[in-house]
Amino acid sequence: MGLIEKFLHNPKAPRWGVHPDDHKRPAADAPLRTLPLPARLYVPLLQHVGQPARPVVLVGQEVRKGQLIAEPQGRISAPVHAPTSGRIVAIGEITAPHPSGLPFEAITIETDGHDRAVEADVPADPFTLAPAEVTALISAAGVVGLGGATFPSSVKLALGKRSEITTLIVNGGECEPYLSCDDRVMRDRAADVIDGVRLMLHCTGAREALVGIEDNKPEAIAAMRRAATRFPEIKVRPVPARYPMGSDRQLIETLTGKEVPSDCRAADVGVIVNNVSTANAVHRAVRLGEPLIERIVTINGGAVWQPGNILAPIGTLAADLLAFAGLKSEPARLVMGGPMMGAVLPHARVPIVKGSAGILAFNEDEVAIPEAGPCIRCGNCVQACPIGLLPLEMAANVRVGDLQAAASLGLSDCISCGCCAYICPSHIPLVQYFSHAKGELWAQERDKLRMEATRKLAAERAVRLEREAAEKAEAAARRKAERDAAKRAEAAAKAAAESAVTEVAE
Amino acid sequence: MNLNQLQPPTAPHSLSANSVSRIMLTVLATLVPATIFGFWLYGWPALFLWIITVLAALLGEAACLKLAGNKALPTLSDGSALVTGWLLALSLPPWAPWWIGAVGGLFATTLAKQVFGGLGYNLFNPAMVARVFLLISFPVQMTVWIAPMPITSAAAPGFHDGLLIFLGNIPKPDAIASASLLGFAKTELSRGTDLLHSLVGSAYGISLTGARAGSLGETASLLIAAGGLVLLALRIIAWHIPVSMIAGIAIPALVANAIDPARYLDVTSHLLSGGAMLGAFYIATDYVTSPNTKAGQVVFGLACGFLTYVIRTWGGYPEGVAFAVLVMNACTPVIDRYLKPRILGRNWRGAPLDPAVERAKS
């Protein structure tokens, strides 16, 4: 940013956050491409927040596109469907899309190339259905939040119905640099997104929908405005491009002025947030009867030959997507998601899931992170923190092991957005400090609960033993008393008998 | 695939291009005009003093790093010792003997910085600790000022004479020895001459071109302020400390001067004298020793300014910026303890907000 631009800095821009170089173009401007069907798909059973789905198919079984292959279990869960037709060749462990590279349950499908779909039964006019019925359709289609949290959408919409939602916020912020899949959805499928928004309004009973789109996506704003003209209840609202604008609490505050209390959900203040890609998935589920089996994935990064957005079935390996986009050089790091919050992939043989917005292949220059230096207390992190925390103070406490002090500074409110670590001139890995501390505090909390449970059991045992001892003593005393009474009775009887004998003798 | 396993692979994966050395070098770049102007005004001795002060600061830092078993070069290249030495040099009398600069520079980076653990761990601003140490230990050398003699003028000492002055081998001629405005005003007041009489027709008035006695950082007040504005524009510093510190000096100065102009200096003299501008833009804004919230910075700046005014007006020393900043450095942990930002979704006391109130909004 030049000096003059700094003076002319948008006064309406929020005070929090950072403004990283967004690297969205040219990938965002490249037309959407469709990936040719890969030979094999690896569809994980846990692609959402909650309980993993339970397989309902057997190895060797033929499946069709859109067929249910794993059913939800538990209250918060989502079903999984076959992304194309083919044969189930394995149900078992594969590498998870997570830095640990730990194994993960998945269903492996050998595709047959015919892409035969199951017959879909779609309602003629979903707006004549009861909201609960539409929500049930969304639930059966396995739609989850595609903004990254992957919370089952139907659960969220039902929650909205219960909490008297007034405003539906549709998140088209896409504040993470490099990513443009939501941008592409809004540009190419604006009418579908708006239809999905209307369906979600119907499900939640909200009066209006506010579509927040960062002002660095003028094409998406224009397309969405055009698509929304006939629906006055849907308002497209450009918001300043500032990371993390796509975080729900920040977007809610920017669009409605409401601040979500730190111990509440957005629904508690009458707001619900859903991503634009989720709206698109809701449209497809309800109008076309198509479950969530494919998504648009951004392939970007310095090592990619033709960066852009690719429509790919769920379960496609990152390696297949990278091969399709082409690699200029060996990637120095692979990331699933955005550069600010995304997870490192252990290798490229990891499948994309419902929540995978992008696969980034960074070259050496992009991942060159300088060595961390001492904190100079410049306060840039304090200024950048969208939550109003003191990252430097929290990190200093974590560093010396005083986790309670860090917790008292509001560690639990940290959303791990990475603004502090991004802006730090000393390159201190602040997010790592906080993740470590959160994990440690969580473990301590669990240990404490376990200790309490043990102590309670021990106390109960002591009480029980005491009671048993008392009962035993009481029983013994009773028996003794009975024995004594019997003895006395016997003696009395004897005496009586003796006296009778004496009497008789007389 | 040859993935980089050496770096801790966690988000964020991209960082801003900002760095400590970049910040320090930008600070130095904005000091260059004021410094060059000072050299021009005070000639060779000032240049020599600046060189030795900076070198001594670097040497002190390097020696401590070596003693601690660390490599000196990576830390020296962060530029912080250079900034410390440079700022100290700007606050010294320009014709002070060489050992003032040498002792001050060494003191600043060793006893005021490295013994606390180096950059980021010192409680007090190293340059100001060194300046106060010099002022208390060597009051004579630290209060002899000279009237400016531009290097091009006939009276200015040449390279050779300049070196002799710097080495303390020739005494400064009485004719050019002078007092700073604040010092002169204080002396005259203590002699019973009020300001309306003492300042009239004297050479001690404020001169916007810097033609007056003082340190490099004092005479070039306007250039220092300009450099500070550049730092503000580049967002290296925020406005909170400079503006509140200037207000802290200006408000009491305006009030007192309006009440009794014979006893209290006017606001312009206060703002452009001593270390007011250097202090407001470069010393009080030191990241390490100032509060890290905006509210805290305003309190800190106001207090720095007010204390400066109090020391100048009623204290034993004619100038008080260094003392004021050090006192407020000591208060910084307290300010940081009580003035914290409000956490989103919580009130100022840290309790979660009331959802019913938020629901009712808009």
C-alpha cells in the first residue's frame, strides 16, 4: 500500500483485522472447470462436526450416484452419499485430511464412468411444504456448512426455528486469501444461491436475508444483486475486505451491529449465518434432489501451473486435482483451506471433503517463514485481534507455563484466526502458543473432572463401607440380643419347668 | 513429495512483510534530515560525537551478547542498538567531549538494556536511562550548550579544531558557550528577572530555523516532528502517544502562560524546546516501554507531557522529558494491568453481554 492510499484508508473499514495480499486473481477469474471422473474416490465417513456416519453398503456392492452409503448416527451428524456410480471396493482406513496424517474411516468407490444417478423425488413447490419438511430434505441430502465449520445445516436451521431468528446472514465474505470458490459460486450460480437463500428463509422463518460480500469481489456483488432484484427480503451488502470478515461474529457485527455474547450462539441474538456455497447446496438438495456430493475447490498457490476453481466430486484425492491443474514446481507445502487458518496436508494422497474450500500448493518462497525473534511489544497484535484480546500478554504467560493467567486474559475467546501471527514483526508463532495452551487447558479440565469423579466414587465407597460396617455391627448386636433373649427364655422355661416338677413332686 | 518438515507446519502460512529491522531502519531514515541539519549547525564536533555514541551503543550490545554466548551479528542487525545510540546522540550537547558519548552509549545498551535480557525486556527506555545517568553524573558537561555556527560560517571550527574540541583538548571559548532557552529562562527566573524582561531582545527566542542553542534533537524540532509525521503515516507509530504527550505539555503551558506570562513560558517555547518533539515522536513511543493498548497510550502520553511541564516549571532541572518518560515507563505495567481492551461479546468487566439487549438492536 502506498503512502497516499494509507492516508485515504477507508474510514469505514473496521479497526480490527489485517489486510493480507489476497492472491485471489487470476484464479478467481479463470472459468470454472470440471474434473474428469477420477478412477477411485475415497469418501470419508466424518466430514462434518458431530458423530461419524455409519456405512450402509457392503464391499463389492454396486452404487449409483447420489445413493446413500452411510447414514447419520446421533443427533448431530450427516449422511454421506455416493458421488458417482461404481463399486464399493473398501470400507476402512485412509489418511485423514489433517496435519496428523492419522488414519480415518472412509468408503472407497471404484468409479465406472457412467455416472448413473438414483431417481430423485423433488417437491413441485417446496414453499408449500412445512419448514420442517424442507429441513428434512436438507438433512437427508447431507448438507453441512461449507464455510469451513461443516456443522450439519439442518440442525442449524432447526435451531433457528426454535430461537426465533429474524435475520439470516449469508456469508459471501470469503476473507481468506487465495480462495475464490465462493466467489465463483456467486458469479456462476447466483440464481441458485438466491433460491437457496429463499429456501433457508422459509426453513428458519427469518424475515430478511443479508448477503455480506467483501468489496474485493465486484463481479460477485453485481451477479448477486441481479439475481436478488425480484426478492426484496434478500439484500446484498458489500462489506470492507478485511480479514477475518468471513468469521461469523465479525460479519454479524458489521452487518447488523449486534455483538454475539461470548457464551452464546448467533441464534441467541436472533441471527443465523450460512455460507453462499451452503445456500447453493440447499438449492440443489431441495430443487434437484441432489445430495451434497460435489463441490467447487480452489486450486491455487505459487507451485500451481493453472490456478483456478475446479468442480470435483467429494472424495477426490488432492493429488488428482493438482495433477489436473498442473504443477510448476514441487510444492514446498500443501494446505487444505486458506493460508490463514488452513491445515497442512501430510501428502497429496488425501481426499477432499465437504468442507474443503481449497488445496493450496505453496512454493519455497511462499512458505519461507523467518526465525522468531523477541517480542518488542509493538502492540500490532493487539490492534489486529478481531476479538480484542492481548495476544502478546497471553503468549508471554503461555511461554512461562502460566496457563491460568493466559485463560484469565480471555484465551477461550480466541478464534485462532491468525491475525496476530500474521502481523507480528518478530514472526512469533502466536497461534501455536494459543493452540498449545487451549489443548493443555482442555486436558487439565478433563483431568480435573476425572479426579472429581474419582474422589466422588471414593467418598461414596467410604460411606458405603461405613454403612455396611454399621449394618454389620447392628446385625451382630441384634443377633446377640436375640441369642441372649433366647437364652433368657430358655433359662426361664427351664426354671419354670423345674418349679413345676417341684410342685408336682409336692 | 519433498515437504518442508523443518518448519512447524501450522497456520497462518503467510506472514506480513513487516520485521523488526524494517521498523528500526524506517525510524532511523526519518531521523536523517534532523541529524544532517544538526551536523550543519554544529559542525565537526557534533558529527564526531554522534559517531562515537552510536559505535559505543553497538559495542555495548555486541559485548553483552558475546558474554551471554550468543552470536552478536543477527541481533545487532535488528537495528535496535543503532536506534538507541542515535537517539542518545541527538539528546546530548553537540560539543560534549568524546567520553560523554562513549560512556553514554555503552551504558545505554549494557546496563539499561542487555542486563534486563535485551530487546523487548527492558523496563526503561535505554537512551533516556543513559541520558539521565550522564546528566546526574556529569552535570557540567551535560549542560554546556553552544550557539549554532553553521559549518559553512567562518567561526565554525574546521576538521582539525573540531577533533580537538571533541577530544576535549581545547576549552570552548566563552563567547560561544551558551544556555538553552529552558535553562536560560530558569536561571533568569531564579535571579528574579521575569520572562517579559529576560527574553526581550535576547538571543533565546524561538527560532524556527533552529538558530538557537540546544541538542541536535532540540534545534531541529520541526524536522523531528516532520519525521514523526512520516512514522505516523507509515503506521510505525500510532497518534495516541505523540498527540497526548504534546497535549500534556501544551494544555498546562497555555493555562499558566495565560495566567502569568511573566512567570510561565509560552506554549510554543515549551513545545519546540528541549526534548519535547523528540520525546513525543521518538522516545515515548518506544514500543517496549510504553503501554500496548490505545487507552493506555493516551494516559501514558498525557502523563509524560504533564510531568515534563511540571519538572520544567517547578523542578530543579530546566528540562524534564527524560525524567518524565522514565517515571511513566515505570508506570507502564500498571497502566497495562488496568487498561485492557474490551473482549468482543463481553463487557468491560469481562462478563458475557446480555443476549436480549443484542437481539433488540437494529
